[in-house]
Amino acid sequence: MAGAHVVSGSWDKTVRVWNKETGELVRTLEGHSGEVMSVAVAGAHVVSGSDDKTVRVWNKETGELVRSLEGHSGKVESVAVAGAHVVSGSW
């Protein structure tokens, strides 16, 4: 299933997983309390950064929230995955 999805973040506080071939919505990930500013995909996980100052790690296949990372004092503008590490940038 690798490469079969496209992921987007939105002002409506959601992350959406789309089927790359058909364009159909596969699932909506909800849990941020602010606009989703950035998303990254790494294997079975989706990482999202939000103006609610959190980074969230989701299971791409189930939509389950795996972990919520807190500690930024400003909105999270960027997220990336480097090996086993999540990297985030904030105001």
C-alpha cells in the first residue's frame, strides 16, 4: 500500500488521507484544536503540525492517534520525518 495515498492538512483542523489513484477520501483524522499547517508521511504513519502548538503522529491505515507531542510555544509550521525521529519547526 506504500505510495497509494496523498495526505493533506486543512484550516478546518483535520488531516485527510486520499486514494492517489481514484481521488477518493479514505479517512479524516480529527484531533487538532487549530489549523493544520504541515503534514508528512513516513511508512505507516502520518505526522501533522498545527497552530494549536502540537505535533501529532497518526496510524495512516487505522486513523488512530499514536502520539501527541507538546512543547512548542508557537504554532507548528513544519514537520518532517528523519529515520525514527520527528522534526518540527515552530514560531
